[in-house]
Amino acid sequence: MISVTGAGTAVPAAAAASPKTVYFTFDDGPGAGTAELLDAAAAYDAKVTLFYVGVNGEQRPDLVARAAAEGHVIGNHTYGHKSLPRLRSHEVHQQLAKAQAALQPYVSNCWRPPGWATSPAIEQAGKRLGLRQTLSVMDPTDKRQVFVPAAWTDPDRIVAEVQKQVFDGAMVTLHAERAGATGQLGAFKRLLPLLTARGYRFKALPYCGKPTYRMLAVGDGIAAGGYRTELDSLLRRGAEPHGLNHRWVGSVTNGPVAGFDHDGHRGWTVDDVDRNITKLQAAYQPDVILLNAGSADIMRGATADAVTRRMTTLLQRIRRNQPSVRVFVSVPPALPAGRVAGQRQNTALQEAMPGVIRGAGSDFFTVDLRPGTSVAFQYYRAMRNNMPNSGFWPAVPGPRQHNR
């Protein structure tokens, strides 16, 4: 239930019975209007997300500390508010890392690029620091947006537009803390009682501060993009809106377009993985391993019994290296057409693998590639059943929309 204090305002009974949520976010602070913004939020028990510029936070550390103490989420808005696409890669890294340091110990793992100007390479720079890029919508599959340009200064216009566009789960971004932003600050103060009367409550972004899962893809046939590109898209559409923060780790990268680090080498056998897995786990400390192996062994003439023994040894080694890592292990698909000689061994391996995976322990999960749907979808489905809070993920994520 929303607790409303100040000015004698009470929450209507109907509104309190069925609250809806708005996520207010603010860019460019802290600044001249921050104290007034925090006072207004406190009067309505509103929690917001504040994307702070590092240099501004250094100049007003008391306001950063106050915002965090009052339950608001602090995000990274770079150190100097420079346009990131104009910078070199090491400068992008510096802008993010320096801001993260300047806003400690209060900053979360959410960040927003100035002007929302970004690219796949810029987003990956943030992910390598464990940061989640956050733009203008909670759910990238939802076509609805509440969009307030930073240049708008008329509070009447802002209030009218937000009231017309708002919906349960909307993110509303304002620039209300810097000098000269009195129009947007005034709009925020007016929106609080108006939206409260319509049954809304105000929360900070729920995924900020949640852990970022480091995911290592390893095995055969996943180099140069492979299923990871599609899986990443599925996770963004289905899992990220419900709180999953993830990034890919590994020694191999496909460049800024694909943007995924990994250690998938086409043609790796189970023994190849086994020879490399200890150093990979030590180097990247993955929280999740996606292991797709076994088919290459069969196509090179190995028997199902031999592959089963090798896989058992590999899974035991992974467990010893990291007792708490989550491992998603594939049951191999059918062999390509024309591979008649190995079909019987492949079928035997398919039948044996679920038992091998179960025998490895409670954090080893089966990814059955036999049904014929895409490899990425089968990994998504397995993760949906076995990652924290994954029960809220949609079974089939919708198409991705433009996230401006």
C-alpha cells in the first residue's frame, strides 16, 4: 500500500487496493534541484533511480549519500557527460570506470549513456565492467513509451503528456536536478499526487543492484556467433525485463557487432574442453557455463561409451573448480544428413546424456537439443526453468522493439 505523507493528501481506497507502478528515472544530477526532488519524493514515499554524472557527484557528495540513504538507486551516467560514440574505446571505458569510482559506495550496476547515444561496442564496454545499460523502457518488447525530451521546459506540457502516455510498468525519465530544470522538477512534483490518485506507486528500477551473471559459452560448433547471438536476444527480450543481468566472458570475441566474448571453438571435442576448462574457469570465474559438446567426438568416430566417460570426467572437473557454478549441458541433436555411420552412436549418446548430467549434481541442467527447435531457444528454455526468479520470464519472448 502507498503511504502518502505531507500536505494532508490521502490515497483513495480504490487506488490503494490495486496499486500500479511507475519507475521515475532522472539524468544529469546531482545538482541545484536535487534536494527539492528528494523532499518531494519523500512526501509520497516514492523511490526513484538517479543516473548521476561522476564529476557532479564529486562536487556534491552529501546529496549522493542522502539519496542512497533514503532508498533511491544511484546509476552511472559517465564521469564527464561526454558523447560516447565520439570517444575511443579506452576513453569509453575510462568514462564509465571513473564515474563508478567517483560514486562509490552508493552506485549500482546500472548505467545510462549521455543523450542515450550508444552502440553495441559501447554497451559491451559497460558489460565488461559488470554494468547494465538502461535506456527508456523496462520491457523492450513493449511498444509503449513515456518519452519526455530533455529540452522540454513547460511543466504543463510534461504533466499532460505523462498522464496521457503512462501505464503500469512505465519508465518516466526527467532532467530535473540541474540548474535551469525547474520546469521538469515542477512537473515531477505535480505528477506525484496526480498519479497517486490514479493508483500508481513509485519504485526504483528493480534490476539495479542485482548481480550480473558471467556466462561462459564453451564447446563445439559455437564459434563466430553461433547460437549465442540468438540466445542473447532471447535473454534481452525475455529475461532482462524481469531482472536478469548478464554478460558474456571468454578469450575469444567476435568484435563489436556481435559483441560476445566466448570460448567456443568450432570442432572442439570433449577432451579439448577438458584440457582448457580449468584455466578458463580460473580466468573468468563464470557464474554460468553453457556446455555444448559431444557431437564433434561422434563425428570423429568416438563411441557413445567413450564420450560418456569423457563427459563424466569433464563435469566432475567443472564441479571441483567451482562448486557453485550453474552448468547447462546439451544433449546432442541429430547428426547432419549423410552421417549414417555415426547415427547409432549418436542415438546412444543422446539416451545416456541426461543421466550423466543428473549424476553431476544439482547445479547441472539438461539442454535437450533433440526436439529440433533452435539451439538458442532450448538453452533459453532450460535457463528459464533453472535461473533465480526465472519463473517470471515469458515462455516465448516477443519481438524486440526499438529502445530509444
